[in-house]
Amino acid sequence: MRTMIPSSIHFNVAFTLSCLLFSLLSGMSSAQLSATFYSKSCPNALSIIKSAVKSAVQSEARMGASLLRLHFHDCFVNGCDASILLDDTTNFTGEQTARPNNKSIRGLNVIDNIKAQLEKSCPGIVSCADVVAVAARDSVVALGGPSWNVLLGRRDSTTASLSAANNNIPGPNFTLSQLKSSFSNQGFSEREMVALSGGHTIGKARCTTFRSRIYNDNNINAAFAKSLQANCPQSGGDNNVASLDTSPTSFDNVYFKDLQNQKGLLHSDQELFNGGSTDSVVNSYSSNPSTFSADFANAMLKMSNLNPLTGTSGQIRKNCGKTN
Ligand code: HEM
Ligand SMILES: *[C@@H]1O[C@H](CO)[C@@H](O)[C@H](O)[C@H]1NC(C)=O
Ligand SMILES: *[C@@H]1O[C@H](CO)[C@@H](O)[C@H](O)[C@H]1NC(C)=O
Ligand SMILES: *[C@@H]1O[C@H](CO)[C@@H](O)[C@H](O)[C@H]1NC(C)=O
């Protein structure tokens, strides 16, 4: 019996040490996303997502813009963890009614449809957060923009944060300095912020988000303002939409040319070219589309990697709208 005591202590010490080593190693590897994460467990995952996005964008080009924005609004709120997809219930309030998302985010049905196909093919394997990240990339590609290799292995949150969604997602009335601090809080430089803002080369915005710009701002092309006022009156018509740039279904660099012509739709857009420190970046993206493409792709990859849940954190939701 006595000899058992030291040996069990010995065993415990060895066991504890190997647990420590194991959790260290798995902690290290779980912190890493990887391009080949599903290559054995769900080899068709990427092609399923790509063809569903392609067909959604074919039936409505704007859907590509909506899916890109969904990823941005997911990642800026405690990381890319699909928190934005959790629907409100009687005892749970998520992010969908936050000011930037309320009556504004689109594409949840496309994500749900992709997820349903994935659950048929490989049940319980592919996270909703990865679906959103890949769908954003495929959307940009479908509208003629650059591609990048999305790293995979994100897991889905079991929570969401209304207050973080209200606090972390920049608003259309932001000044340059507010925009800079919003993006630097997520680790982005000014240049990366301008590149990411080039996401507004596709899609639309509601009157309520640009009304004050077209009636009150001075740094707006007069004819442009007037043309927008027709469909966005001083009062009423809150949900009428206008294009974010003059080629809203092409992922190109026209957004930056529009800014140079004082034709930014949102107050926040025009802040990027209003005599401040980001003017030079706008000029450079306007005259050099391939620089914009490369910077956008790199910044998207960085945004996609914000604070993912990996390893055993979170879960793989069966239904993106609710926790398991
Ligand atoms: C720089 C700070 C940003 C501000 C203040 C901002 C604000 C807005 C606003 C107010 C809208 C219109 C929403 C509505 O009418 O319901 C919008 C639309 C959009 N945003 Fe942003 N955004 C910003 C950055 C970004 C970034 C970084 C991306 C992606 C990389 C992005 C992608 C989009 C897209 C694609 C749309 C159009 C969505 C659609 O047509 O459904 N935005 N944004
Ligand atoms: C909401 O309440 C129901 C009933 O008490 C419970 O079963 C469910 O888990 C709760 N949902 C959440 C998201 O907390
Ligand atoms: C969301 O939008 C609806 C319709 O515009 C509005 O009635 C509601 O108050 C908004 N909710 C929040 C939380 O802002
Ligand atoms: C922007 O709008 C929000 C919400 O309407 C408001 O709280 C905030 O003060 C405004 N910010 C600026 C810079 O006007």
C-alpha cells in the first residue's frame, strides 16, 4: 500500500504534466485557422458555398453586397463568430436589432440555405462563421473583385452582444477621426481602413443613412445631391435606396473616383476624401485599381481572422439562427 502512494503521486505528476503539454500544444494549434480545415471532413464545402453564392448573386446582384456587409458586421463585434446570425427570442436579444443592423442587414436566408446544404453533405462539421467568411469572398469574386484564401476552422458563438454591435460598428455620420478610432480599435491602419471602405463599391444604402448628407453637407457635388433628393425627401421615404457608388454591381475602384468628385453617398464615405490624412490613399486607389484590389484582399483576410473561436470554444451550430 505504501508503495502505491508515491507511484500514484508520480503518476499524477506525470499525468498533470502531459495534460499541460497537451493543452499547450492543442491550444497553440487551435489558435490557428487553416485553408485546408475541411479538406478531409467536408471536401465539398467550398464548392457548395461558391455555387450557392453565385446563383444568389445571379438572381440579385445586390445580394453580393449584402453578404460582404454581413461578414464585416459579424467580425467587428467580438470577432468573426456568426454572432450576428443569432435570432432574437423571447428570452434572448442578439445583434440584429442593433442600430447598424436593424431593418438593414440582408442575406440571412442565403446563409441558412447554404448551411442546410452543408448539413446534408457533412452534418455538424462546417461552422456558420466560416460560411459567412467564405460567402463574403465568393460575393466579391462574383461581382468582379479580387479573391483571397479564406482560412477556415472558426467556430460559432453561443452568445451575441447588442451593445457591442451598437458600439463597434461605425455609423454613416462618423467623422474621419471617429472612423479612424473605430478601425484602429480592431487593429487596422488608416490605409487598411480606406481599403476596407472600398467595400462600398457595391451595394445600396437607405435614405435614412444619407439624408442629412444630401441636405446639410457642403462637400457634396450639387447636382449629385439634387438627384438624390428626388427619392429621399426631407421627411418620409426612409427606406428608399440609392447606390453607394456609380457602378454598384461591379467590384471596381469607381467608389474612389466618386469620392474625388464629391460624390460619396454617406457622410462617412466623403470623410475619407475631405482634405485630411486619407486623401492620398483615395488618390492612389483611384489611379491604381490593382493596388486597391491587392490591399482590399489583404485587409479582408485580416478582418476575417479577427478573434475567431477555435478548438473546443463555441460550437458548430446546426441552425445558424440559434444555438444548439
Ligand atoms: C467605414 C465605415 C463604414 C460605415 C460608416 C458604413 C456604413 C454603411 C451604411 C450606413 C450602409 C447602408 C445601410 C443601410 O442603408 O441599411 C452600408 C452599406 C454597405 N456596407 Fe458599409 N460601412 C462602413 C464600412 C464598410 C466595410 C468595411 C464594408 C466591407 C468590407 C462595408 C460594406 C458595405 C456594403 C457592401 C454595403 C451595401 C449592403 C447592401 O447593399 O445590402 N461597409 N454601410
Ligand atoms: C429560453 O428559455 C427556455 C425556457 O426556459 C429555455 O429552454 C431556453 O434554453 C432559453 N433560451 C436561451 C437562448 O436562453
Ligand atoms: C427597428 O426598426 C423598426 C422599424 O423601423 C423600429 O420600429 C424599431 O424601433 C427599431 N428597433 C430598434 C431596436 O431600434
Ligand atoms: C451620429 O448619430 C448617432 C445616432 O443617431 C448619434 O448618437 C451621434 O451623436 C451622431 N454622431 C455625430 C458625430 O454626429
